[in-house]
Amino acid sequence: MSWEETGTREYPCPCKQSTYSVVFLSDDWNRHEQSWVMNCLVCRANYEIYSYWGNDSDGLTIENKFWVKKGSVALLDENENRLQDIKEEAVSYAKKLYLKQWLASFEDTKSLKKIWALLSNLFSNQPSLSAFYVHIKNSGVSEYLTSEFNFQNLQRLLTHLQVVDTTVQERLQSAKVQQDEVSRVKASLFENGFR
């Protein structure tokens, strides 16, 4: 049940003066993993691993890795955390002012199917009707509607409530600007990364 080394490959490092190693591992459950080791002392001082999850050509989820300049991953994390903070602040601010109005907009709708239809018209991420019933059974209508008051739905939700709030709009715009910065930093990682 332990991981076993199944092979090792050497590749030229970014400065081309030495190499880095990729150690291939597998276990009894037919799981596979890679361990990357920088052999070059110069590159070890200047590069770190960036890894992310993606899909291969067969649609399987795999971990992708490559070398990036040191500090790049921390910069990406910092920008992603800032984006998350902006989103949370926007939702928190809007909930304080508009959550009761959002919940009240469904008070006269007695049929769960009508509530689901209204939500499906508002938001593209709604589950099937049968899955909606399961959610409602587990959490209740009010809790489910509260969960729909999230950043992804915020703009459409406020439009539905016919609310124009400049503070919320400014926070949504800040999130867009920060998302653009995250995308820029991530693109720079991919563009300047070394494999």
C-alpha cells in the first residue's frame, strides 16, 4: 500500500547548466504521482514548482507542474486571496441590506416547482428539479434561497430585486479588476514557466 518508485527522468534545467529530475511513483491502487527535484543549485535558488489541476486529453483529472521564478506562486496566491476578500465583502455588504428583500420576494410563491422555475430563469447554475427538491428537503427553502445569495449570482439577484446600489456596483467592479489581475499573473506564470 506504499508508494513505489517506477522510474526517473532527467531534463535540462532552466539555466541549461544542469538538470531537474522527475521521479514517477505508483501504489497498489494504481494511483500515480510525480516528484520533481531541482538538481541545479543555481536554479534551485531561483525557481519553485507551480502545480495546478487540469484535464488530460482523455478528460481525466491530472496534476500539472512546471518551474516558475521564486515568488511567483506567492504573488498569485496573494492576488487570489485579495479577489476572494473583495467577493466576500461585496456579498456581506449586500446581504446586510438586501437578504430580507430577497427572501420576501419568494414569500407569495407557495409551490416549490415555481420557486425552482424562478431561480432557473434567474441563474444558469440551478440543479434539476429533483435535485432541487432534495436540497430543499435537507436545508429548507429559506436556507436554500440564502445560499443562492452569493457572488456568482449577485448582479442578477439585485437586478431581479430592482436594486441599484453604487457601493455594490463599485465592489463588483473591484472584483472584476482584481480578477483581471489574477488572470494576468497566472498568464505570466504560464508564459514564463519552464517545463
